[in-house]
Amino acid sequence: MLLAGCSGGGDDSGDKRRASSKERGSDALPAPAPPPDGAQDSRQRENGLSRDIAPSPAPADMRSTFALDVDTASYGFARRTLDQGRLPDPAAVRPEEFVNSFRQDYPKPDGDGFSVSVDGARTGADGWSLMRVGLATRPDDEERRRPPAALTFVIDISGSMAEPGRLDLVRKSLGVMTDRLRDDDSVALVTFSDRAETVLPMTRLGDSRDRVHAAVDDLRPTASTNVEAGITTGYDTASRGLREGATNRVVLLSDALANTGDTSADGILRRVEDARRAHGITLFGVGVGSEYGDALMERLADRGDGHTTYVADEDDAREVFCERLPANIDLRARDAKSQVTFDPETVERFRLIGYDNRRVADDDFRDDRVDGGEVGPGHTVTALYAVRTRPGASGPVATARVRWLDPGSRAPREESADLRTGDLDDTLDEAEPRFQVAATAAYFADGLRAYDRFADAEPRRQDGLDGQDERGGRGEDHSTAPLPGAPTPDRLEEWARGLAYTTGDKDVSELAESISEANDLRGSAP
């Protein structure tokens, strides 16, 4: 069942997105200034990037900077929780992971790096629009063979993993992955409960697949959960099996419910960070279980320059281990960051939706010593902004930039695109369907973060300015009010069902079902 259907589909590009400034001749807003020490400026000139550097930055409160994130675990775990008849913990709801769980049809770049697309639509709230920043990397093709992989699977076999849908799903998933990897890839297996053990050192697959399958089949749940021991042993094993010229990665499969050893995130994270710095080993976290340590897994992956996802069932496992993990073996970009600069002449206020744990200081955008996100082949990254334009304003609205390091040479590169007021003429229900899907996911996540507010959206102010921070004035809106134009729960469900029909996308149908489940639970609450 898991082995079936491990093939990808094609994408269709939308026709309303703004082209990159490289293609159009830029009327973009000024780029941020380089770091004060000037070290980055010389590197940028050497790499042909001087065209993007302006003598002075935009006002600090009109810039928004964040590290790219392709995680989806928050949405997957929320779906699992709703299926079990419970509302998710608002603290575990990360809107960007809801938005990035859905396919987008951004144009792909011809070479390595990113394409940048920016579009928008009016929400119906006074002066407010949603703006979509879309980034995409080129998928792998037959002409470009990825480097070999050296993967250390760190597997939680604690007692809590005995629950159906945990260790049994992990065993099936690893069996699929073993058969999907190439002969020149290598695999190591580390198990942990109250202690950790390397059950298979780094082994070149070749003729050794049966040996790997036998080790996987022997996995059985035992005692408590010592994530610290698993991480430490996993990185030690990965370091001993380090392969030059290969992608070296630790894959953590766990419910992340640490209860033995050092259970503090900071203590475990120090071990991850040391190994990452010393050997460049990155982390891919795969969460399982109805009870799941989402916050710990997310922090481990962020500090380990990696990604997280959540596996609820065999369909999820097939997608993760047939598609996402192979896509994460290779890299298109290291330390990727995005910065959006808004024009104060046309924009009164803006709000980045999500990315709360991925914010970067504006002045660090071009400081390549500051960590960003790692992005693989065929990935898309979407960031949504709520933007309030000035009455009657006309002209540039925003310029979106992405900066990354080439995975091989570590040379910095950039791309950009911009948006003008005329690009905000359409309403949300006139926008192309994939934009509407992203908006639906964002509104759903925003409601789950404060569900009592979500269920009573209409009577609340919809201008997005409730609870604005003490700074006031222009710039980023740090309010906790509903997103501008937020529909009622019933209207959101209706919207999602219409999009499921329009797109014919199974994932969008599941989104509609999750919204319906959340509405039912909220309606039955005392």
C-alpha cells in the first residue's frame, strides 16, 4: 500500500503574478543596506549583486524579515487532533505551516535558487488586502543526479511508541524508504528509549538492503523516552559515518515526548548545534502519535538547519517517505531568508501571518553569518501579509527579496519581485484558486489560535487594528485581532468546500473536512 503511487505530478503556472525584477527591469523599492562592517558588500559585488544594493535602507518599521520555512508538522498534527474529536492547542498552531501544506503553482526558475512571485487581493475589510509572496525552487530532473545520501535514522522505541500509528507506522515507513533509496546511498539506525544504541552503523545500501530491513523489522517498544540520548548517539553515529561529497542528515522519528535524561530543549539543542557546526549535518524531524511534543521537535529541527513534518497514517507516510524526504536529501539553498520592504507612501500598516519563530532582524538580512532556512528541490514557500493601503494611494506597494547561499560554493545570491497598487484590484473571491486556498488555510489557523474569537468573528472589528502595539503609527501590526476580512466559521467551511470542488485537490477536501470538524467541536463546547 505504501509502495504504490510514489510519483509526482506536474504544475500549472498562474497568469496573474508579478514577474521577477530580473525579468522586468526593476521599479522596486530600495534594498536593505549591507551590514555595517562592509564585509558582505564586497562579496555581493564579486557575485554580481551590486545592482540590488541601495545606499540607505527603508525605514526599519516598514521592513519584514524572516527565515524560510517549509515545515508542515503543525497542520498535520492539528488534523490528527481534530480527527480524534479535540481542538488543537492554540500554541501548537503555526499559520505558515498550514499555508505551506498546500500545493502552489509558482513558476519554477531555470537554474538553481528561487523564482519570486508577488500578488494580492482585497479582503473586503476597509483598506485591507492579502498579499502573497511565493518562492519556488526547481525540481530535480534526470539530467541532474543528486549527490549520494548518508542518512542516520534515530528511532524512538519508548513505551509510548507502542500505540497504534507510532512505531508500527515507523517500521512500514522505513521499509519504504529503504527500497526507495539508491544503491550508493548509506543508512545507519539508532534506537533510543531510556538509553540509546546504534543497531546498524553507516551501511552502503548496495547489496545490504536485506540487512537494513531485518534491523527495521526487529524494532520493538521498550521503556521511557530519552530524546537527549537518541540525539547525542545519532549525531555521534552520523559523524563517524560522515561521507565526503554526500548529503549527511539525521532523520529523527519520534513522538518527541521526552521524560528521561535532559528533557530541556536547550540542553538537547546544544548537542544538535555542536554537531551541525562541526560537520554540517542537518536534521529532518518526523513526528508521530496522538500525543506529540510538537514544540520540542520544531526547535530541534530549526536549530539543526532542517525541517519537520507529521505522519498520521499510511497515506502521510507514503507522501513523506516517497516525496518529501527524497526532496530533502539534496539542497537548492542554504540559510535562505526573505525580506519584504513596504512603501510608506502607499502602505499604512502590514502584518506577516505566522513565522513567529522564524523572524530575523531586518539588518541581518544580508549578514550571511545569521542562520536562515534550508530549502530542497521542488519546494515552494508561501508568506501571506495583511496590508492596509492608504486611501487613494497609487504606486509601488512592496518589494519582496529572497537571499540564499549556494549549497556548493556558499556564494550569496538574491532575487526579487514587486507589487503595485493596481495589482490589488481583484477581491479574494476573484483571485486565482491557489491564492484562495492559501488564504483559507491562514484564516483557519488564525481562528484555531484563538477559537473563541474565531467563532464570533463577525461582531468583532474587522479592520485588523484591535490591540495594536504601543508604537502605533506606520509599520508592522503586532495586534492579536482577527485577520482583516476573516469570514465566519460557516462561511470559511463553505469557501473551502467550493475550492475543493474547483481544484479537484484531495488535500483541499481534507482542509474543508478539518474546518467542519472544528466548527462541530466549537458548536458542542459548553
